[in-house]
Amino acid sequence: MRTMADGRRSRPPDEDADALDRFYEGLITEFILRREEGEDPDIDELLARHPDHAEALAQLLAGEDLPPVNTGRPGPSSRAVMRAFGPGRIGPYEILFLVGGAGGGNVYKARHRDTGEEVALKVLQRREVVDERDLERFRREARLLQQLRHPHVVPVEEVFEERGAVWMVLPWIEGVSLEEALQMIRGEKLSGVIDPQELSFPVRVRIVAEVARTLADLRDAGIAHRDVKPSNIMITPELEPVVIDFGTARKQDWSSLTRTADGFLGTPRYLAPELLEGEAAGTESADVYALGLTLYEFLCGVRAFPTEDREELFRWILEGRLEKPRRVQPRVPADLARLVQRCTHRLPQKRPATLADMAEELDEWVSHHHVSSRRPFWPWMLLAIVALALAVWALT
């Protein structure tokens, strides 16, 4: 298949509506995947290549939770904010820089002009909302986070609707995302916040276990995150995880969550096979799978499914074509690799039954391997004894 990476794509089908929908889905999915890979594809260029479908594509892209690439320059959303509130301002806050996009809104680091407090602002421009569901999803996220008080969940401090925009104030979390931690482990990114040398396998497993426990706690409160992935997990300087971006979360009866009610819920790379087959979204087993893929990437340092082609990606997910962890990273302990393979099994019944069960199994592994992250003690003691014996011999 020819993809957007080629700069062109096959001529759009015109024989029926279903084929046209598949064509649109392919373009948009590949656009999102390129964003996730760190590229900065141009929406205008995409629309120019398909002028007969530009209006439909623009509306569909406007309804997507596109992850903006942080180029350090004000993007369209940044300029819209400046038009609404003035240069570099949102309410009483001074915008410092665009962090990125998450769950239907842009996130900025900002400082309160009076108190000097640094915060994160998540802003949704109402004028850019094509579908009323986007606005309701943003409000729902704000309501959920205001109700939550959990040490590993980012809280919402205030919510505002002003001058055609909806925005929420969150505490600024000093740290890096798990996605950024992966880049640091690969040597692609530097950060003074955490030392990648501290991220031993037991530490990585402990972090993911804590995330599993947090997601289980949320489910006990009736909340499903539904977009579990490395970029939605922050790691603090104390190497503690914080779950962020509840833009696709819901608090309601699990049985009413369907794929068609709110579109594909989650990020394509981390969708469980059963979701692609049309089963109900929001299931706990799907979160186990997504978190299992996150752990796989955290341990192996690479994408679980290294492809940008939408059809190939979905085929690999459906067929369970996930390379065994030890083939990708031989340093991963065999028993840990087997646990990861269980969490990412194609069949839901083969995975840990619940997120709490997953956390317990990961905790058990850590408890049996906690010393593996440290330098063995006995070889150094042996060398010290030998050195001491040689010194005594030399003096006699």
C-alpha cells in the first residue's frame, strides 16, 4: 500500500460510502501515527492533495485528538489562544510555552501573574470544535479529575469557560513522560530530571505496577481511562508515576461503552485486538493489554509494532504478531518476558484477569529481583580480601 510517507496515496475510491470511509480512516490514522513517530505532517498539505475531499477531511481531523508536535513555535491553536486572551496570556496566567496536545486540548506551561505559581493549562478552543462531543468530552474530563484525589493521578484545580474557550488549571508536574524516558534510555534525549541509569528493570516494573494499581483504583471508582500509553504516564524525579490525560475517560456503566458510540477509543498502537474486532470498549482486559504493551516498550526500548502502515499495524495486532521481548532485548529476564507476553496476549482470557492481578504479579516479580538492579556485593568483598592478604604478605 502507498502511504502518506510517500507524499501521495492511492486515488480515493468513489464506488461506495463504505470504501470512502475506509479511505478517510486510512489517511487520518496514518497522519496520527506519523505524529506519534515524532514527525510534523502538514494538514494543509494533506488537504491540498485531496481537494475534492478537503472539507470532509478537515472536519474529521478537527474531531481527532491529534498529538501536536512541539516545534517551539506558536501553532494554530497557540495563535487562537493569543487572539482570544492577548499575547501570551490565558486569564490571569502568562503562557511560558506549548507542551503539546492531549485528549482534545493543547497543554501549556504557564505562570500566575500575581502569585508566580507555575501550572499546566489545558485549553480547548470552542470555535475549533466541530463536534459537540469534543466539548462535552473536555468538560467530562474536568469533572472527573475534580472528583478524583489520588496520589498517582494529576488533579484539576480550577475550570473556566471564558471568551469562547474552555480551560482547566492543573498542577505543573516536574518530570518526564514514560515516552521521554524511553528516548533517554535509547540515548536520544537528555534530561536533568531523572537519570536513565536509575531505571533498572526492577524499577521499570515497579513503576508500571503502580500504574496498574492506579488504574484499578480508578475502575473501583467507576472510571476507565481508555487511552493507556507511554505518553500518558509521567515519571517524577522520585521515580513515581502519575497518570495524565483523561480526555477519553468515562464514568458510567461499562456495558454501555461501545466502539461506535465515541469512535475508536484510545491510540491505534495500543488498541487491544478485541477492540479492532468490534467488541465493547472500556473493558479492563483492554487496559491490561495496553499497559502490557507499555511495559514491553519500557523494557525493550522500541515500539511494540514498528510500522507506520495502518493496515499492517492492525493486522499485526489482530494476529498477535508481537516479537518476543528477549529477541528484541536479550537482557530482559526470562520470567519477566513470560509475564509481559501474558499481559499482551492476543486472547483476553490468557491475560491477567484484572489490573489488580497484573499489579500483584508485577509486584511479586520485583520482590524476587529487587537486588538485581544493584552491583553484586560478594565479588568486591572477595577482591578486598585478596588485596588485604597480598598487602599482609608484602609486609611480612
